[in-house]
Amino acid sequence: MFRTKSVEQSIRDTEEPEHALKKSLSALDLTVFGVGVIIGTGIFVLTGKVAKETAGPATAIAFVVAGVVCALAALCYAEFASTVPVAGSAYTFSYASLGELVAWIIGWDLVLEFALGTAVVAVGWSGYVRSLLDNVGWALPDVLSGTDVAEGFGFDILAFALVLLLTCVLVVGMKLSARVTTVVVAIKVGVVLIVIIAGLFFVKADNYKPFVPPSEKQSSGSGWDAPMVQLMFGYEPTNFGVMGIFTAASIVFFAFIGFDVIATAAEETKLPQRDMPRGILGSLVICTALYVAVSIVVTGMQRYSELTVSAPLADAFKAAGHPFYAGVISFGAAIGLTTVCMILLLGQTRVFFAMSRDGLLPRFFSKTHPRFRTPYRPTILLGVIIAIVAGFTSIDELATLVNIGTLFAFVVVALGVLVLRRTRPDLPRAFRTPWVPVLPIASVAASVWLMLNLPAETWLRFGVWMALGVVIYFAYGRSRSRMVKEGR
């Protein structure tokens, strides 16, 4: 259960002709992927929510805190991705450092994170597109938008079609995916910059007073909907004040989810030892700067207590007498979510591919396309399944599972850096996480703290999914692992 797969063997497995992925990505491609997946609904929605309910104008500081937590994890990811340039991200890293069972658990976790994230984002994209269609007088029948309440049935045809279309793009090749992403990200970032620059002209200094509103007791449930930290330690989070900033950070962390997807593309990168750290850290710095700028502008345009939760940026411009920008923001959100959905789907298929290549999932899914050199079998399978899930359910209440899954992966990767430094100090490391062991330990502590701020119900659902994964491992993966069959 705790046998490890050597880094050398992991790299040799990538050289098998039938199981090899095409190397076509550069540092710029990776950075674009990172920006593409990080900038999504968070920048358009979460800013208003946390400003109004938790942090006030200090939301900008909350974004910095969340960015620092991600940066701690990013430095650990960068070392692993440059040392073990193999598809699979945290799954592959865990296999090389913590053993097969831990690798399976984190791989199973990533399957949930990326699949659920893709479906949720696709449904969100569908909502923005329907809103734009309504603006021009077009409307889909309720039965095809997932909102036919009278009949008790609905199928979100837009979400379904988006996932299938992106599946086709990913099958054709990573370079095409990178080109599509580059164009879409350019549009999305352009919209964000327009909002920031235009919004500066409507900022009023009085709206920043007080910058850190006085604290007040947070109203939270007493049952499973309460934060885990409250049930375990009796600690009750506060709105506003200094502690409100940290509570807000656990919420806006949702806006950063996805940068770890970059690590899943390590095997398809031309110079992973150099480019993976640049892509991971570069995209995180860019997105943190944009998030901070947007939060400063929106809380300066309109007093934090008057911001709306559903569409704060658009409504702030409406309040300033410029409804045109509301349409621009909706357009940017719809365009932006396209790349988020595609890159999450990409990460999902690469993890599944890596697990099947190791025999923990059927080896049938580890064959690459003879022409495109992409893992087309798991891409098609997962794309169809996720498209159906996105079409039939909104799964809003399960969205927090994406967050806890990501934080769990952060914890495992940080621990893996510590273990591999001790067990394999001889490995060539193109990028080395600084201040080991202090920084990885800090990354673990920060991630666990944010996990504890999630509802206990989320922990329960996550535990059930993990328990199911352990059962599958012992029933199938353990005996069919390549490590067993090859006597390693």
C-alpha cells in the first residue's frame, strides 16, 4: 500500500510510444492556462459577497491573504512539477513520495475536484449566456435550460453542448487548446482591465471609510451547516474586523481554485524544469494583482453595504449611471468561463490518464491517439459523463467539495516535498522550494485552517467520497497495479 514509484520510473513510463503525450507547451502557454482557469466567476461575483457580508473595503487584503496561501502551495507544486515532469499533478507527486495508497486517495480526490468543477462552471456559463440571450430578446424553452419547474424536469442544453465541444477540442490536441485559450483569455483579461480603468473614474474616497469595519458576531448555523472549526473548537467566525478578513480569505479562496491544474500538463511541456515554475507562479501573481485591483475599484465605486451579491460589478456601474458596462461584464464572464471549463476538464483527463497508465484504473484508458498524441479515450468518456451531469443538475450545494478537494491536494503536495527531500536528496531539482521545512509546514497549516472554515456538511460528503475511493482501490487497483505486476 505504501510502495513508492521512483521518479526515474515515472519518467520512463512517459517514453512508451503508446502511452506518450506530445510535448507542445511553453511557459507562456502554461501562464495563459493558469490565468484562464483562475479568472472566472470569482472576480465577477465573490468580490461583492465578501465586501458586503464579511470584510468591507478590506476585501483587497482578503484576496492577498488567499493569494499567499496559494503561493505557499504553488512553490511546493513548482518544485515537484520541475522534478517529476509527468502528467497527474498531485497524484504523481504523491506516488513518488508518500506511496501508492496516498497517491490513489489524492487521485480520487482530484477526479472529484476537476469533474465537479467542470460541471459547475458549465452550468454557470449557461446562466450567463441565457442572460445575454434575454438581453437581445431570445429565450430558450425552460425545458432546455434546466429550469422547467412546472414539469419537474429540465435539461441544460447549453451546459451539455459546451462540455462536448470542449471535449472535442481537447481530443484534437493541446496546441489547439492553448491557442483557443490564448484568444479567450486575452478577451477576458481585456474586459477586466476595462472594468478596472473605467471604474477608477467613479471611485469616491468616502466609500473606503472605514477600511476595516468594526467586527460583529457572524450568524452561522448550529448544525452541519456550521463551519467545522466551530464544531471542533467552539470558535465562532466574525464578520468584519481583522478576523473578518481571514474569514473572507477562506471564501475568496474559491476564486483561486485551478492554478494547480497547470501541474497536470507537465508531461506536455517542452522544458518543464524551467517552464512549470514560471507558469505556476506567473499566473498566480497576475491573477492576484487583478483580484486586488477589482476589489479596490468596486468598493470605491459603491459603499460596501450597498453592493449586491449576485452581480456586484455590473450593478456598481449601473448605480454610477453606466449600464453599458454591465453588458460588457456579462460578456466577459461568459467568455471567461469557457476557458475555466476547458482547463478543468483537461486536468481531470490527465489525472485519469496517469492513474490508468499505472494500472490503478483500467489500462484501456492509457492509450494515446495515434495522430494527436492525446489521451482521447478518458477525454471522451469523462467529457460525455460530465456533459450529462451538467445537463441534468445544477449541483450548487456540492460546489464546496471542489474547494476542500483542492486544499486537501495542497496539504499532500507540501508534505510530499518534505518527504522527498529526505528520501531522495540526490534528485536534480531545477526549482527548489525555499525555506524548507518552514514553508511547506506553513502551507499545510494555512490550507488546513481554510478547510476548517468550510461547513461540516462538506467534510461529511468529502469523507463519503474518499471512503468509496478506498473501497475501489482495495477491490480493483491494489491487485492490478503495474508495481505489483512488474515486481517493483
